[in-house]
Amino acid sequence: MVVTRESVFNKNGKSFFKVILLQMCEMFAAIGMSVIMMCEALSAFPLLFFKKDSRKNVFSQMYIVGIRTLPVITVVGLFTGMILGLQVGLALTKFNQESFLGAAVMLSLIREMAPFVTGICLSACVGSAIAAELGTMVVNDEVAALEIMSISPVRYLVAPRLGALAVMSPFLAFYACVLGVVGGGLIGWTQLAVPFRQYMVSAMSIALPKDLFVGLFKSLIFGIVIGVVSSREGFSTKLGATGVGKATQRSVIISFLLILVLGYMVTRAFYLEF
Amino acid sequence: MIRCENLTKIFGDSVVLDNVSFSVSKGEIFSIVGPSGTGKSVTLKHLVGLFRPTSGKVFLQDEEVSSASGKKLEKIRERFGYLFQGGALLGWLSVAENVALPLKELTRLKEDEINRQVMDALDAVGLKDAADLFPAEISGGMQKRAGLARAIVRKCDIVLYDEPTSGLDPVTAITINNLIKRINKERGITSIVVTHDLANALLFSDRIMMIKDSKVVINATPDEFVASANKDVQEFLDAQFITEESYKRMKVEYEKKQ
Ligand SMILES: Nc1ncnc2c1ncn2[C@@H]1O[C@H](COP(=O)(O)OP(=O)(O)OP(=O)(O)O)[C@@H](O)[C@H]1O
Ligand SMILES: [Mg+2]
């Protein structure tokens, strides 16, 4: 029962504290539901590749996630790198340490900024669309129609979207990172007179495989989080078109917060040695 | 075959169904009529477990639908065809693909066999020419008919029709009504029809139930329905200019055509 179609609790006329309490209960229910949904979708992954129709479905979702977002990610990646290059470069020139510009830009991008900005872009471009699409389907009884046909909405609708997000998110983060490093280098070269070659050598020598893997791992998690959150919000849509708007909004906000918090937690887990 | 016992549904503070009990026997055409917003669609959704009752139970034969979940609920749902009020077609599939979906997912038929059955079903609802169009490209009435084709394409025991003829022109509406009747006769399918078209409901149903203000007003055969002295029933009949005499005349005409 991932699709509820109605409010779990009736909050009308309840006292303030009761409402808060019910809202907390709802939050925990949502977390539990998300975990169940994620497990169900993950367990449906192998099935996705058996059937011709669902394979087609996965590829079209990958196209939507990976290719259609490229223009946005390109601009965002490039400018994130350029801003980093400029700010860090300005700070470094104060201490005559411009030769470390490449290292600084590379580290912040590969470890944090690339997965982060990719996650934000994906939640805005793809997550919102998933929530709106699934929400509209709930409101129009299309999800109910699937359930009547014993087609699990999680397998049929969530799994391809989640799979596409999980696969494409690391690729996009890598792409954003490459573009960002190049952008930072261009700024260093044109505005701060840091030779491009020197910048690149410094950038490449600092980056360890671990940095790359942790960064990609982070973006994998972000992809999954965006998929799960926006699907759940879409599925719990109530009350028609306004409900769809609310679900979309909530999906973006929740994904955004989780990306920040989980980003910190992953960093903490991998980089702070005891 | 289907039994609702004291079905009550409350959304938030509003009582949508209040102690609704009825049963539908096998092979029957059972119509549900009533004003807009009285919970007819909600009742249908309870029959297939899309809503859980606040209290009361729903049975399909001896199995309780209202508490079933997982595999058991899937087994129950496999016996149902369902036409949703808005058609509920999937937007990214063409009309033919939408109709083929239950066959593809629930049966092991060969591809050309599926195609043949899909074309038959589309032909029956008069949509053969629209097979390759997408739901957004066809009108509301056509979407509803495509939904109907999807509901009946697979062999099932019970079909639920949520307003199959509303929004259709009179001639198409008659075709659809005849189709419902024919499927019911040929395949022995139990049919539950929610409709606003009282005249036709009186002609083709075995029993009619009226819901008003979330309660059952009457549950009777068409003859008893027309003869009823209940104020709400009379009001409903008056609104569609149906009297006992005109009903008898219609019935004669109808039976001549059958
Ligand atoms: N998911 C839901 N959450 C809250 N209220 C709902 C929900 N679904 C239906 N309702 C309420 O239940 C009532 C009955 O709705 P329903 O769709 O069953 O009416 P209906 O009898 O089918 O009317 P119509 O003839 O217009 O289709 C409406 O007042 C509606 O607001
Ligand atoms: Mg309705």
C-alpha cells in the first residue's frame, strides 16, 4: 500500500500539540514508506532488464535524466568552477599561492560541489517532474488502474525512474566536475594569470581515487534519494491539482534538505579519521 | 457474489458512505444511481480494495476484500475489470497499447493473439481508427470508450463501470449500453454500473440501487424502483421525466429491439 489516496490522520479540530504529534507520526510513516518503496524498487531492478517493454522504459528514463538535463548541468558545472576559481584564486593571490589554485578547485569540486550541484539540478529538473507526473497519475486514477491490473506501481513506475537516476547521477556529477575544473582553470588563466598547464598539474596531482569514488558514491546516494522522495511525494498526492502542486514543491524541498544533510554525513564518514 | 456489509467511509470529517449494505449476485447487472458527490465512485473503489472502509466489510464470495493485501488482493483484483470515471489511460501509451496492457501483464498470450483481441475490443467500442493515437489526442468520450475496451478486453468475472455513458452522444451511448448487456449475457459477467442515465439503467439492469446523502435509499428491481413511493426516488424519476407509464412503453420498445 504505497499509494494511500487519503490523509492518514484527521487533524481537523485537534489541539495544537495533537497536530504536532500527528505530524511527527506522519513523518515517520513517510520515512518507513520510503524505505519500503526503495527496497521494492531495488528488488525489481533485475526484472527491468528481462522484459522488452520495461527495458525501453528504462532507456527513455535514462534519456530524460541524463541527456535532457545536460544543458543545465553544463552551465551550472562550468559556472560553479568559475566562481570557485575566482574566489579561491583571489584569496590565494593574497598569499602568493596561486600555484595551488588547481588543487583547491579540484578538491572542492570532486569531493563536494560537483555531487551537490548535480543533485540540486536533478531534484529541480527531474525530481519535480517525477512528483508532478506521478501525482497527476494518482489524481486521474491511472495508478489505481495499474493496481487493478495487478501491475505494481512501484515496479512499473518507480523502478525505471529510480534506476535511471541512480545510474545517471554519478555520470552527471563527473561531467559537472570536469567542466568545473576546466572553468576554474579558464578563470585562473584569463583573470589571475595562473598558467593553465600549472593549474592542471596541480589539480591532477591532488586528486586521489578515493576522492573520486566518494564523490561518485555521494552522487549515487543523491540520485536514489531524489528518486525515492519525489516518487513518494507523488504517490501521496491528495486533493486534485493543488495536491499535485504541493507534492512537487515538497519533493524539491525535501530532496534539497536531504542532499545537504546526507552530503555532510557521507563526508564525515569518509574523511574524518579517528 | 459481492457483498458489502455496513460499509462506512469517513474522509476527514465528512461521512461519504454511511452503513451501506448491498449484495450483487452472479451474472447480474446491478446499477448504482444517485446525485453527484454521494460516494458512488468511492463505493466502487471499495469493492476492489482501492479504499479501506472506516468500518464495515466487503466480501467477494467468501473472501474478505476489505482486509486483503499483497498476493491475496492481487488474486481478487484479477477477477475484476474496472472502467474509471475519467478513463484513466496511461498518457505515454497509445490507445491500443493501453488496451493491450492487461493482456500483456496478466496473461501469457502470444503477441499476435493479443493484437487480435485488442482490435476486437476496440472495434466493439468503435475506436478501431484511433488505435495508434495517444490519449491526449482523443476526446473525453473516446478516452472513456478506450477505458471501457481496456476493462473488458481480458476475461474476468466482474466488471465495474463508473459512468460508462456520461459525456457520450446518445447513439454511442446506446451502443455502449448494448455492449455492456451483450458482454453480460455472452460471458455471464457480473456487472456493476454507476450511471446518471436512469432511463437506460431501468431498461438493462436487473437491480437498481440509489444512494443519496451517503445512505442507500432503495435497492430494488426496475419495476419496483419505478413504482416506489419514496420521495427521493420520485424526485429522481421526475427529473428525467420518467413515469410508470412511460417506463412501460419504453420497456416494450426496448424488448422489441432486443
Ligand atoms: N481521496 C479522497 N479524499 C477525500 N475525500 C474524497 C476522496 N475521494 C472522494 N472524496 C469525497 O467523497 C465524496 C464522494 O465522491 P465520489 O467521487 O464517490 O462521488 P460520486 O458519487 O462518484 O459523484 P459523481 O457522480 O460526480 O461521480 C466527495 O464529496 C469527495 O469529496
Ligand atoms: Mg463518480
